[in-house]
Amino acid sequence: MPIPDPAEGPPEALKDDRIAALEAENERLRKIRDALIERVESGSAHKPEPYAAFEHSVVLAEQVRERTDALNQAMEELKGSNKALSRAREEAETTRQRLSDAIESIADGFVLFDHQHRLIQSNSRFRSYWRHAGLEPPVAGTSIVEVKAQALSSGLIQEEHSHPDSEGVVFLLANDRWVQMTERPTREGGLVVLYSDITDVKNSEMARRIKALEESERWIRVVTDHVPALIAYVGADMTVQFCNKVYESWYGRNGESPLGKRLDEVHAPDLYRRLLPQVYQALDGQSITFEFEETGEQGEVRYMLRSYVPNHDADNVITGFFVLIRDITDRRKTALALEQAYDHLERRVKERTAALTGLNNQLRQEIGERAAVEARLRDAKLEAERANLSKTKFLAAVSHDLLQPLNAARLFTSALLEQSFGPKAESLVRSVSTSLDDVENLLGTLVDISKLDAGVIKPDVTAFDLRDLLNNIAREFRQMAVAEGLKLDFVPSSAVVESDSQLLARILRNFLTNAIRYTGSGRILLGCRRRGDHVLLQVWDTGPGIPEDKLTEIFQEFKRIRPSGSQADKGLGLGLAIVDKISRMLGHEVRVSSVEGRGSVFSVRVPLGRLLPRRPSGDDSLIAVPDTGLGGARIWVIDNDHAICEGMQTLLENWDCQVITAVSLADLERQLDPATSPVDLILADYHLDNEETGVDVVASINGRRARPAPVIMITANYTNELKQHIRGLGHLLMNKPVKPLKLRSTLNHLISASGTG
């Protein structure tokens, strides 16, 4: 059953309205009846009296019967209405009682106000708040404003707290209970107010805050007790409200704590009078620091550095000051000792000054003599450095002239090796070739070390793929390893690194040369390992190993570590010295680890890079192509050395090439027309006679031709500037002495790429 809204009024009012309506209906029926009777009576004068009387009685009887039936029906309806009204009254009473019971059963205080905000109903919990304070609860009809004013003026509400984010207002009542007031409007404009008891929540929150404050105070005390200084807080009433153990130990007279005592009770009278002006300054809002000499309870004298810092509350009122006292006795004693030592030292300095003055002239004379000697030594050092630099520059400059005859001899021996001779002659040719290899290695090593010392070689650091570099080096050294009865294993890699490909190849070649030279039997491994943003290029061998105390010596110039019982080699001990210089130039870390009797591992650490499009170059990363033969290839050789021209012609003709040699452009023009004569490739030496270069000659030739010919530039110059210049022109670069296998591979590549041959 729905609960009627109290604003609609009690059920008795409905019953009274229904009875009033029925009585009005009965009154209306009586008037109708009287009017009919009067009409009948007034119309009977025109009829005979007996009949008229009879007719009148009949009509009257009929009307009475009709009216009686109507009255009976109205009475039945009235009885039904009375029964319905009684049931409605009973239901309304039951609903009212249930509503009252429900309101009373609410644990919170409940107050109902009508649309005019006047009190209609409240429960016993709300009334108990007032009775507990000795007040009469508000009666029905009291406005909400009067209820609030009466609660404040009577002292029922002790405190009032509100917050924009909270749901309602919180009150502290006279019975020390906390209630939270929430208001809800009704549909008719009234107001329902609930007073929820939150005392337990408040007490729990207060307990948590007290616990947090106690924990904070505990930590503050732990920290301050371990600080080597006297710390305290003095209130505005001169009482010590907080102090640490150090303060308590120093000022605790007769074992009593100074906590809670006034300053005049804590300090001796004389000290208190001395401190009083500074205390007043702190309570006046000034931060001060000063020194005082004090005497402890045991009679010891200490020097104290005091700091007073005033404490302001939210209203900027000074409520006390903080005290920080540091014992500076040791510092003061040290200062006094230093002052005495300074005075003593000053006296000694004066005494020594007199003695040193006599030696001053003698020292000046000696300094002059030493300065003259140092000047002569500097001149000698500069002369030695100039001589050494001149030597290295000279050796680097004449490398071209040194390598020219060696290059010619290499070409002739390579051509001889491809001829058919008797076994004895072939053995002699191979011996000559081997000797040339030794001379080439020794001379190349000396030239390289001199160029590195003279600063001629500059790194050309670019990003490149390791695949071709490692493949070419492995192919080159696999035959050398087989010739020495060794097995060379190779693990390919496609990593892209950032380095100078030629200098990095030189490091790996020196690693492999040493591995083959010092490994009597077993195997050698060439490969790399990725390590984050770097790659470790490694050469493993199964040689005799290197003693641990010699691992750093092997990188020194002309230093060789030869295992006992091994044969003497023909090296100069410069291979790893070159590796060390190149690695320092490139910024690559070189490491070696070795176990005697088992072998060694040489590693170079190279950073990873990103591959960028680049023009083809004549470095060691040149793509090797299968040797498909050079049958009929037309090649022009331009070199100012007749021996090299002859050797190159012999070698190329053995490879079935058509060769034209010339020592200059004019010499070539005497033999053919460079503009129209067919040619598949031009081999040109960079250094020619009369300050002419191979680049100039090739540019003149290709400038006349409709289709430029491919060019291989050969030089003994290893400078980075020349390499960049040749690369920018689109030519391939090969360094002297030229290795026949590499030359043939390069020719195959260029001639195949140009679609000739």
C-alpha cells in the first residue's frame, strides 16, 4: 500500500467532504419533491373534486414512491460511501502509524518540513539531541530558520564545520557527539533533513591523526637525538617545550630533564642574564646567531654557537623560537692553536728570510745556468724531432719510387708463372715470386709504419657491408693457409659497420698473417660477433699461444715473441704495431687473449653503422665475380715506367687480352687515335712524368670519346684525399704493388659490367 504524503491531509477530511456532498444532494431532492407537490395541488382546481383528489393521491403516491426509491438508493450509496470512508480511514491510520514507525526506526535524526519550511514531524532521535542538552525540542510549525537559530543560541551546537567537497555540514553537539546534516527536497517543495551520527568515524580519524602525529614526533625525536647538536623549542612563555637528548644531557641539572621548565630554571642565573637580550630579540621576530662560553654541570668550559629562529603561526604571531646550539670548543681551540702556530711561524719566517736572502743571488745564478742548459736541450730535441720527421716523410715520399721496380718484378714473375717451363725452371720462378712476396711485405710494412708516423694516411670512415670484405679476405688467405698445411674456416656476416674499409682490412690481414705464420698445425677461424651497437671481428688460431706478461709487448715496434724451438721468421715485428696505430687512428679497440699451448684470439671492436648509397670504389670490398675469361679484351696501359708497361703487357697478353702500352698521352696518340680507337678498359698510373697525372690523361681521352672507357687508377699513394678524388671521378683505385689475382678479378668485374669482352 502506498504511503500517503503527509502534505495531502488526514483521511477524515475526505469523509467529511463526502458527507457534505450527500447532504447537499438530499436537500436538492427535497426541494424538487416540494415543488412537484405544490404543482399538483395547484392544478386540481379545474377537475371534479373526488376525481381530482384521487388523481392527486395517485400522482402523489407515485411521486412519493419514486422519491422514496431515490432516497433509499441515495441512502445505500451513502452507506457504501461510509464503509469506504471507514476503510480509507483505517488504511490511512495504518499508513500513518507505519510511517511514524519507519521514521522512528531510522538511526539518524529525522525532521520533515513543509513547502513553507515549517516543521511537520520529527523522530525521537532528533528530539533526544535537544533533551540531552536540557532543551525542549522544536514543536510543529516552527520554521527551519528558528530551529537553527535556537540550536546555536542554546548551545546545542558547539562547533560547525563545512567544506565545498563534503556532502553536508558537520556539527559537534553539546553531548560531544558529531553529526552530519544532509538536506533533501520533496516534490511539494518541502525539505527532509537527516542528522547522521559520525562520532565513531571522527574518533577513528582522530586516532589515525594522533597516531600519525605520534609517529612523526617519534621520527623527529630519533633524527634530532642523533644530530650532534643541542636542539630545543622554547615557547612564548619561556618554557622548553621540546629538546633532544644532547640538549637534555647538557642542561639537565641534577639529572632532571629541562623539558617543561622555564629558561631561568634551566640556565644558571649568570648565563640566563647574558642570554635574555638575545631571547627578547628572537621573540621580537629576529633570527640571530652568537657565541657564548658556558660552564657545564661538571665544571667543564665549552664554547657554544647558538642560533635562535622565531616561529610564526598562521596569523604571523610569534609563538616561540627554535634553538640550535653547536659545540665549537674543538674548533675554537684549533683556531687558537693555529693563531699561536702562525705567530711562531711568522717569527721563524723572519729568521729564515734573513738566511734565504743570502742564498738568493746564488740561486739566481744557478737558475740562469740551468735555463741556458734547458735551452740547449730544447734545441737538440727540436733538431732530433725534425730529423725524425724528415726521415719518416722522406720514406713515405719515396714509396712510389721504391714500389715501382717491385711492381714491375711482380708483373714479370706473375707472367712467368703462367708459362710452361720445366720443373726446375718453375721452381726457380716460384722461389723468385716468394722472395718478391717477402720483399713486398717487408717494404710495404716499412712504408706503412713510416706513413702512419708521418701522418700521411688519413682514415676515410664510411658505412659498408662486411660481407664482401670478409669474403675477399677469406678467399685470399685460404690458399695461404692450405699452402702451410692449415685449415681456414670462415663465418660470413652481413653486418653494416662504420669504419675505413681498407684500414680495417689491413688490421684483419695482419691478424691472419700472424696466425698463419705462428700456427704450426690445426685450424684458423675468421668471423665476427655482435655485441650491442658494436661488432667484434675476431681471428682464432691453434698456435703456441702468448705468455700473459707478453700480451702488451707484442704491439711494440720491432718486438717479436718467438716460441722456443720454432723457426725464425722473416718479419720485422711491425705487423701488430701497425694494427695498434691503425686502431688508435680509427678509434677501434683491439684486444688479445691467449692460452699457452692452446692458441690465441685477436679481436677488433667496430661500431655498427647504416648503409648509404655510394659509388663503386677500388677498395677491398669490391665484389668478386667468377673468372669468365678476358678473351679479346682491349686494354690500354699508361705508365711512365717502361719495365712496368712491359710486365703488364706480358701478364695481360697471357690472359688473352689485346694490350697497347704508352708512357704518356703523346706516346699513346702516336700509336692510335684515342677518340675513335676501340678500348674496353684503361689502366693508368697516377704519377707520370713532367708533373702529369693519370687522372689528367684519362680525362683528356674520355673527353674526346662518345662513350667514356672504364678506368683503373694505379698508385702507391695511400692518402685519403687521393682516394676521395678518384672515387669522385667514378674510377676504381688499386694500390701498388698490384696483386695479379686481384687485378684479374677487377678486370673481370669491369669488363662484364660494361658488356664487353
